[in-house]
Amino acid sequence: MELGDALVYGTAQIFHRADGEVIDHGDYRCIRTPDNPTFFWGNYLLFNAPPKPGDLARWEAMFEAEIASRQPQSRHRAFGWLGPRGNTEQFSAAGYTLSESVALACQQPSLPPHANPQIEVRPLLSEADWQAAIALQVLCRAAVFAEADYRAFKQAQFASYRRMVEAGIGYRYSAWCHGVLVAELGIFRGEGGLARYQNVCTHPDWRRQGMAGSLVYQAGIHALAALDARKLVIVAEEEGPQRLYRNLGFVPEEIAYGVDKAPPQAQ
């Protein structure tokens, strides 16, 4: 599989190239985001082939040379690859977490079966909008992440998103209900007319009320026209979100694998 044909890692390049570094070494790529060095999947190595027995030590040494030695704050380890799962047992035994990301795609989303008519969907506009979106993302973080560290990470990430919006690459969309930000996501356009959803987030108090489905649908319809996109791509690891997206007309097209390991203080 070539990177240009890969939906998960291929569309991820939209973000890496906009605000990071992608260095092609032939059989692998080094992705770095100097402005956000603690971002696991903004600072990782992407290989053209799955891991073979014995690759753990070699890949870790390459990460140290390519990323950690240049960015001391990048104390995590993260590796992705194109193709099948490969030999991941060596990574699991060393404390890595395996991710199986499913790329779902459609040419136009379907109206959600449980649309919520109360919400107002619009792009983020004001400074208050952007800060509310960061606060929501921090609220929805996984328990393993400390709030202060995660807030700093999200502030850097959203500064990048804001530059991409200003460059006309995409939008961050928000869903509001009675003046409260209840859900938020991004859609950004890449090569070949592909547009990638990013960071779908719903407020914990407003879940299972049709908020996310309504936002994904309305944002997708807007992005297809505003970004002149021909195909929408959304990536999810868990079955719950995948089921939601299938109900909106998205079809699973690819599974991609990766492993990451948090630095000691975050474990």
C-alpha cells in the first residue's frame, strides 16, 4: 500500500504538512511537530511495512535519533505503519498500546436517524468560541492525561487548527444548544478532494441526545460545498463511534495499526 492510497495515515498528512515536518527516508517517514512535541501522533515514525520480529529495539533507536534527541519533550514513543497488523506482540510485552483505527468514508452523509432539532451548528468564529472548544476537548480527555498537560497540548493543537482555518484548508464546527457548546469537530481538505474529520467531541452531559450525529451530518454537508471536497473520511477506534458513523452513511474502507507508549509520568 502506498501512503497516497491510505485513508488513515494518508489523510493525517493534511495536518502534518500544514504545521509540522514530514521527512521521507524511503522505507519510513519521520513526522515531527516542533510546536507541539508532546503530541503522540504528531511526533512519530511511519513505516511502509508492518513490524517484523526484532523491530522493537531498532524502531526505538530510530525514534530516539529522529525525534527524542531533537525534541527532549517528546518522551513518548509512537509508531505507525501501512498494511496489516504484523508482529505487535513484542510491543505489547514492552508496555505499548496497540491501536486499530477504522477509516469510514462517504460521498455525502445521510440525515441522522435521531437528529436533534434544537442545536445550532456553525463554524467557530470568535475568540470565545475557540476557547470554549479547547475547554470542551480538555473536559473530554481520557483519564490517563493530567488536565494541565492536556490543556497545554490542546492549546498548541488548536493554534495549528486556527492557522489552517485562516489558510482556507478547513473549518472547526461547533454545535450549540441553549447557549452551551455541546459538541465540536474539525473538517480539513487534503489532496484529491478528500476531507478528513478530526477530534469529534461531545460534552458528557449531552451525549446520547443526537448531538454528535447532527453535527457530523451538518458539518459534512457544509464542508463538501465550502471545501469543494468529493469524499469525506472519518477515523474511529471504538465500536460506538463507528456505529454512529455507519448510521450516517459512512462505510468502513480501511483498518490501520499503530502502537504508542506514554512517558513514565503519564502512565
